Amino acid sequence: MFIKSLSAIGAAVLLSVSTSASATNSMLSSWYGGYFHGRTTANGETYNLYGLTAAHKTLPFGTKLRVCYQGCVDVRINDRGPYIGARELDLSFQAASAIGLIKPGVDYVSVSYI
């Protein structure tokens, strides 16, 4: 009986963790490009505007996100920012281009952790 209860609790915890890990959030996002190309990012990498990367103020470096707007793209956090207004995510030029965010420049996107 005890083992069955423990098993049920473990399954509930696992379900809870996996559900929250795949939860989708909305983030006000923008993109950054040419001026920063070739400069050093906060994690020490060289920024490549053609890479599939993003900046976030607090997410750990290496965090992978699926970002969707008019399409979806997978990015990796390798920089800090954005530091303008209420923006939460700054996408590389290539990532923003892949989802159709270049022309509007700033908008809410759907974000899930992968």
C-alpha cells in the first residue's frame, strides 16, 4: 500500500514538472542585429546576427526556447537584455526573420521551454 501511494505521488510530481517545463508564455520581444554583429555577448560568445540566439535578463545561458509568432524557431539564450521598456526577449536577426518579427520589430510572441 505504501509503495503504491509513493508511486502515485512520484507520478504526480513528474507530471507536474513536465507540464510546467513545457508551459507556454507570452513575452514582449524585439530583435537586434547589425550594430551588435561581431561584438561579445554576455556569456563570452561572439554575437552572430545569423545565429539562432536570444537575449533575456535572467534565464540561464544555454536555455533553449521555442519562439512562435507567424512561424516558430528554436533559440538558445546567450546574452542579457533587452533593456528597453517592458521587453523581455531580444531575438537575433535570423531568429526574428524566421518567425516574421522583422517588420513589426516589437510584439508579443509565444514562448515555450524545450
